[in-house]
Amino acid sequence: MRDIEIQSVKQRFGIIGNSPLLNYAIQVAVQVAPTDMTVLITGESGSGKESFSKIIHHLSPRKHGQFIAINCGAIPEGTIDSELFGHEKGSFTGAAEARKGYFEVTNGGTIFLDEIGEMPLGTQARLLRVLENGEFIKVGSSKVQKTDVRVVAATNVNLMQAVERGQFREDLYYRLNTVPITVPPLRERGEDTHLLFRKFASDFSERYHVKPITLLPDAVQELLRYRFPGNIRQLKNIVEQISVLEYEREINAATLRKYLPQEQQNQLPALFHPNAPADGPGGISERDLLYKVLFDMRKDMNDLKQVVFDLLSHQQEDAELLKNNRHLFEEMSPYEQQPVYRAPDRRDGYMLSVDEPEEYEDKVEDISHETEEESLSLEHKEKEMILKALKKHGNKRKYAAKDLGISERTLYRKLKQYDLEDL
């Protein structure tokens, strides 16, 4: 395909950049558009996957039909079948009347299924039937209906690894992956980052009636070094912040750094399997993660209790004992650090005499008793972690789920399980 055709597509659909990887993805989208082949678009969140679905639809014979974009991860598991395939009146509680689903409404058009990896397994089986035979059945009905819909799917996860974990149907994966398109992340597009910065700066200049911001050479280098984990969406938000908040319109590297958040890694404990892929079989599961948390907590608690017991028993010199167990206190914040022991010859302002052995023995028995009664309830710890994450992020489930290392759908299911939906 000639460069002039690719540039024409970019202008029509508002795509900025000259990266070879981007140009190749556009070329594949344009070539497959006139066909009815199913397309799977892969790429990180915020990299612009939906733009490619629009290219495919508007350059296809279905361009006069309807185009619907659906985020599979945003629809609750209990209602997604009804949303996609429709339902009959009275088929479930709240179904006061019959409803057409997206596959019926979009007959003759294109459906874009974003975050296809979040689709429940039962719905995947229904989707496979649509792709293979063009047939579907409404929820609560036994009548088979026909539809002529082209499906373009997108995901930001590795579906092959999801197949190996049993979270995605293998037959559906190969049916969707007829033509794969990979959208490159922003960090792999080189100078495109600066081009996009200038485009967004111009857009916000018009919107807010201000002079557009520009980057000094040192700021350009800083911009190109940053990895942008949120891709184009993150870059756009940063440009908007700077356009509104900065009085000086020429931005240097020091000013730009104030708006580039430090990339944070998930600090939750994880099990490491040297021969397994990060998200593949043998990788980290929710159960693995929670067991790791529980056993680490129990081990640290028992170690701390042993230290206290040894101090009270005068088994070692105090300084030597604390030195040997420094690892138990190194990760405590300044606000959490408390004295781990008190002088064994004092208690609450008065001296202990040698005539008080019974009180000392009671103290040792209490320590052992606490160890026996320590709770190892998996559900209790899981609920506690969820509540802490929600509180930390002001009950914003999206960020709480990200902090916990689980999907929004999983968090929604857990909230329902623990009767926390009203939070």
C-alpha cells in the first residue's frame, strides 16, 4: 500500500504518528476491511484500539450499517447475555418486557467487542455460535434467530495464556484470531509521542482559549524517555493538565517531570515460578497470593512473639537479639514503629520484685494462647484486603481492583459475595 493512502486514512480517522509499527497496523486494517473476516486487535490499554475498529467498519461494505462498541469488562456477568443477545419478557427478575440484544439491533453492521478476555465462559460459547452459524437465542427463549454481524474484538491481555489457564475458550480464540492486528504501545512509537503532544496542546489551546504550550529541547528528551504505561490516554490527560495549570507556555524538563507520575509496580506479594510465564499456568492466582499473605503474616507474628519471649526470659543480650531480628522491623513506617520491648525489670512505673513469678508465668501463657487463636480465615483476610483497597481509593472500584491485582469484574463478584455492593 502506498504511503499516500496510509496518510489519507490517518487524516480521516484522526490518527497521529509515523511509526513503522503504526503504519503496518493501519495497512493490515485497510486490507482486511473490505472482507467479512473476524479481526482480533491486541494492544495495551489506552493505545487506541477502537480507532482501528472504526477504520475496518467505515472502509467495509457495512459502512452504512450500525457500528456498536461494547466494553465486555464493564457489563456485569449476570446481564451480559441479555445485553448481547436480548431477552424475553419474564425471563428473569426485572425483565418487565422483551428486549432486543446488540446482535439483533446491529444486523448488517459491525460490533466491536473490547476487552473480550473479560467475557464469561458461558457467553463465549454463545458468541462462538454466532461467529460460526450466525445464530443466537435470546435469554428465556427457545427460538433460534439469525443475524448478519461482523465482529471485531480487542484485548489488552494475552488470550493464549488465558486459554492455557482455562479462562478463555480455545476454539473461540482461533475463530476470533482470523486476522490479528497489533497496536504498538506509545513507548515503541518514538517521535510519535512528541507529535501527539503538539496535537493535544493545539486542541486544548482552542478549547480553553489559551496560547498552546510547547516543549523546550530538554523537555522533549524527558518526554521521549518516559514509558507512558497509560499510553495515548495518559499523554492526553497530562497535556490537558499542563495546558490549564501552567502560566509559562514554554515547558522545560523540570516542569514536565512534575506531571509525569512515577511508574509504580504492584507491591502485593507474589509467588515466583522460575520456569513459568508471568500470567501463564503456574503463575500467580488469587488463591496463591492470599495464601502467601497469610503465611507471611503468621510467620512474622510468631517471630515477633519469640523475640518478646526471649527478651523476657533473658535468653540473649537485648542488643544482640534485636540485631539478629532486624528484618522484622525494617519495613515498618515511622508511624508504625513502636518499642518492641520494655525493660524486664519495670512495669508501668514500678519495680518488679523477685516475688512475682506467678504474674510472669501468666504473661508467657497469654502469648501462647494468642498464637493458638490467631485466625487463618481466607475469606476474612480477602474481605479485609478489599475494604482497605476501597478505602484507600475513595471507593473507586477501578483503582481498587488495579491495586489488588484483579479485574473489575472479579472485584464486582467479590463485593457481591461479601455483601459489600453498597460501598
